[in-house]
Amino acid sequence: MQRIITKEELSSKLKELLKEHELIAPKELPNKGIFYQAISDIGDLYLGGNFTVESVKKFFIEPSFRIFRRGQDNMPNIETVNNLEKKRIIIGSRPCETRGLELLDKVFDIKIKDSFYINNRRNTLIIGLACDEPDRCCFCASMAGSPVETRGMDALLFTAGEKYIIDIVTERAKAIFGSLGQELDEEGKRSWKRDKEKRINALQKKISPPQSMDNTFKSDYWKEVSQPCLSCGVCTFLCPTCHCFDLIDEDKKRLRCYDGCAFPDFTLEASGENPRPTKKERYRQRIFHKFDYFKKNFGENLCVGCGRCIRHCPVKIDIADIVAKMPS
């Protein structure tokens, strides 16, 4: 179902939803960029053309998350963390980010059921924002996505001058937004479809992911392309699909914290042995995980082409370029 609504109608509805929901949205922070935050003032909502620095992943897999805490005075009782109880709405998420959540579903909600992640997904309604113009780093179409797809979300907004077209996907989104504005007529639907094609065709960065990487594992190519890497982890923390974590005991608490294969101690063993002692092995692991191992396990690449790792890398490493030039 597609409906055309005014910006005032959307703002009014969001103000109403704030009474019973937590609202997460992009907010522009002076001299810092655009970040997702819980907002209480609709005036802080940013639905412009620029992209957030982080993805919405952090609201489903928190950077540092308390799993449980031991009782006082070293008593054996354990206080588990409370799951998200209040209903939550995320608005402004890009199609690449919500597609990333669908890939994370394969990790946290298939064989191994992560109750924290599943609860966050269940209690969050996502209203996406279609991309007006792709960034120079975007290559989502090469990763089986597009700037207008609705995978992983409940509804998708398209800017249309001073109005929005809202593409309603799920029943729970229909219950909230189904009465707003007017349904698109046939001419409106044809115009909307042409607009979608225009947005898809605007993507300039394109690659062809390898069908197999079996013959490249021992290549010296990995030493060459990993040379500039600082092992800072920016690419991992900003990525919508990276999901490795470490468990840390601290002050009677057990924390689950972001971790990543770029770090020298990621595979460091208690014996002092490290099976990935240099950047060559660590960077190779990152590429193989995204474009080989995950695909063999789940049938898809663990990359959505959002371009964050390219856009924010301090030494300008381009993962798309590295994959495209990979030896066969």
C-alpha cells in the first residue's frame, strides 16, 4: 500500500506516537555529523539526504551490553538484564541498514536464539527512508540491494517535494499509518515507480562479487592491500553487519562488547599463540568472512554496500575496490 502524506501529517503522527513509544531518529549534531538518537522533539528529526555515521545496528546489538550482574556481597544470586519493554520506533533508517538487520537475523535468530536481539527486533517498528541520491561510496545494488528496497522494515518513506510517499509493508505499520493522507492513484503509482528506477540508476559504484574465493587464500594480495590498515576498527564498528563480540567480567558484571577481527588480540590465545599474527591474516579474515564464509553458510554476502567503511576509513581503504581487483 502506498499513500501520499504531508510532512505536517507525519510530524503530527510522530508526536502522537511519542506518548507511548520511544522514538529513535537521525539527528544532526553540530560539527560532528548525523547520528541516531532517542528524540523527544520532532523538530530534531533529520530526514535529509546525508547519511548517518553509524547504522541502526547499535539498537539491536549494543556496543557494550550487560548480560547479568552478580548479587551483592558475592552472594550466588544473579540479576539478569531486563529486556526492552517499551515499544520503539526507528525512523529514517536507510534500506542498506535494515537489509543488514535481515542478515543479522540469520546469525541471532536461526539456530542460536539470542533473546536480547530477538526482543529488540520484535519491539521495534522501522520506518525507512529511501535514498534520494547515492553517495560516491555506495554500492548497494552490487550487493543484491537497492536504495529503495523494503527488506527488514515496516514502511519506507520517499521524499516527494513537500510531501512523502509512504510504502506500507507490514500490518503493524498499516495500523499506524494506513489512514494518513491519500492512497496513490494509478498515475501516482506509475510516477512513483519511475522515480524508484531513477534512484536505482543513479548508483555509480558497481562491483561483481566473486563466486568463489577458494583459490585466493594464500595469495600475496592480502599483504599488499592490508598494508595501509591501522587496525583501528572503525570499519567494524560502523558496519551494519559486523557482529563479533567479546565477553568481559567487570565489577560483578558480565558485559558483551563489540570486538573485531582487525584487532591484534582478537584471536590471541591464553598460551600466547596467535593464529592471525599479522595484518595480512586479519584483513584477509574480514574479506573472507563477508564474501566467502557467510555466503557458504547462509547464501548471501555479509555486506550491504552502504559505503560506511570507505567513507570513514582514516586511510581511505576501499573494500569494494579490493574485492573487485581480487585475483581469481
